[in-house]
Amino acid sequence: MMAGSRVLWVTGAGSGMGRAAAVAAAAGRRVALSGRRPDRLAETATLVAEAGGEAMVLPLDARDGDALAGAHAAISSAWGGVDDLVLSAGLNSPRRTWADQSMSEVQAVIDTNLTAVVRTVDTALPDLRTAGGQVVVISSYAGWRFSPLAGVAYSASKSALRSLCQTLNAQEARNGVRASHLCPGDVDTDFLGLRPHVPDDDARSVMLRPDDVGRAVRFVLESPPWVRIDELVISPVSQT
């Protein structure tokens, strides 16, 4: 790959929307892939290469600040730094109400969906300032509009991502940094297995596909430097 290719770091890259985003954006980019499952990341790396990108696999739990720092150091050593971020690591629990929630699960959901995003942005922000980089936060329909079935911790953590993106845009615009709060509706991924009632094949057939979200991520990343996509909501026609 030619020197000077933009470096994209994707978390949650082992499956679903994170994988789709990495592959959709791969052509002409160097893509660092992070997630908890090395085998799934290796699969994504193959798809990135087939799509015209260069991949680096960096397994980690996005909640681990030391692991994030180590991954960033590896990216910087190999490729000189991070130009753009796509943050897709997410978590929910089947126990989603005040009546049945577990506080340990609440903490894990918030740590994954919100705190890990803050940590990753904070880790890469000096690079993003230099590169005029973009941050695409793959949030949720529940981060845009209240969704009663999404759960206490999930709804709170995803709603907070809007403010995270807004503060980045307000404070870092002078450095050319842009953040996009991307809010997909129902998407047919393995994540649906965490619902209290797992959707059947008929329900899944009318949902978004991960590739739909991947195309949206590529659209944001390919926008010219004077354009900012503050928030983007993508819904299946069936969503109410």
C-alpha cells in the first residue's frame, strides 16, 4: 500500500456493524482492527485485504485503558498514528428494567458503550488533531429517540454519546476534528441475541443489514474536510 494512506482504527471490528464498517472503508486505507475475539478479527482482516485495504489486528477489551494505550502505541509505531476512528464496541443485557437489572451488568454496559468510547477518543485525540480526523460513533436509534425496550443502562449510555459527539465538535472544530453520532435502527446482527425475546427470521428479514451501516460509515469518512455529519439516523422502513 502506498505511503500516506489514511489510518483508520475500528473498535468492535470482529463482527456486525464494526466489521461491516471496516470492510466498507477499507479501500486505500490502513485499518487497525480491535475487539475481544482474535479469531473474528483475523476474519475481518482478510475481508479488509480483499477490499483493498491493509489490516492490523489488535485484540483488546475496549474497557481496558492500558490495552487501548498499547494498541495505539502499536499503530503509531507501524503506521505513524491514527487519522480516523470508528467506535462500534457495544454491550447490552437481557435484564433491562428497574425490576430485574443487575448492577454489575449495568456497570459493564455503561463501561463498554460510553466510558470505553471516551477512553478511545482521548487516547487518539492528539493524532486526530494533527490529521484533521473524524470520529464515527456507532450509537443506536435509542441514542436518538427514547426506545422503551432498549433498557435502562443501554438507553442512558447511548443517549450520552450524542453529548460526547457534540462536545468534540464544539471544542475540537478549530483543529479540524469532526464527530458523527450514527444511530442505526434495528440491524440483523448477533447482538440481537442479547434481547429478552430474540427476534425470529421473519422479524430479522425486514431489519437493516450490517452492510447498510458500513456504507453510511464510508459516506461520513469520505465527506470533504469542510463537511461535518453531526448526526445520522438510519432506520429500516418497518421501524416504528
